[in-house]
Amino acid sequence: MKSSQGKLKTKGISLLVAAGVAAGASLVAAVPATAAGPCGTGYTYIGSHPITVPTYSKDYRYGKPGTKTGSIDVYWNSTARKNCSVAYAYGPTYGIKMYRQNMIGNYPSYGPDEVSSGYYSYYAGPVYTNTQTAGGQCITLDASFGPNATDKSSWGAAFYSPVHC
């Protein structure tokens, strides 16, 4: 003998499943076909460079010299003719709030085009180069992690120049 409660439970579950499928379909339709990356729409990933504990560091709390503590990911937008970089925390520094600095510039400039610095847990940036007169111009990347602005590179440092020519 079947109870009317069993039929109600089955119908209720069917209605919930149908509502969930309908809601899921509307969420999928709302997502754009090309999602923007960390630098925004139109930027393509072109490479990554390690950030490591420098040889001059006396503070081994996040590893000995050479230990990878982050990476600088680099992107290019051919329409805007600009590069972008984001300095990500990695391994022992991931999720730890510390002073992080990320700089980028068109090579051979003597200063960065843009700087992102502050107390962050996961990344610094994005930062962008000034518009290049022609694509393929070399860039300079500089990133550092440390306890504060005075000692900004004890836990990670990277300098790459010229790169991505």
C-alpha cells in the first residue's frame, strides 16, 4: 500500500530537480563566452618568471635562498599594445599578508610605468606598461616580497630585463 506522502515527496523532489536544472541553465547562459583574465579582457598569457628568496636574505622563515615564493605572470594585449603583470604568492608565502611590490616598464626606460605595492596576501597588481609604439618591445619586470616597505625583498625578489621582446 502506497501512502500519499510518498507521492508528495517524489513530486517535490522532481520539482526541486527541475528548478535546479532551470536555474543552472540560466546561470550558464549568463557567463560570457570569453571571460576576462586577471588583466582584463583582451590580454593573453605569454609567460611566467619565478620570484625566489634572494641570496642576501638573512631571514629564512619562508625558505633558504633560491626557494620559490612567487611568480610574475605576464600578459599581452595586441589591440591596446600593452603588457600587464601580476606578482602571485606561491608555496610558503601564499595567503600570508606581507608587503608585496610589483613593477613593470617598457625597456629601456629608467623607471617603471606602473607600480602596485602594499600589504597583500595573494598577489600584487595587475600593473600595465605604457602603450608601445609597436608590438614586441622588450619589458622590465620587478617584484619583491618582504615584511615591510623598508625590507621589501627578504622573502622574495625577482628582476628580469629585457624580456618578452
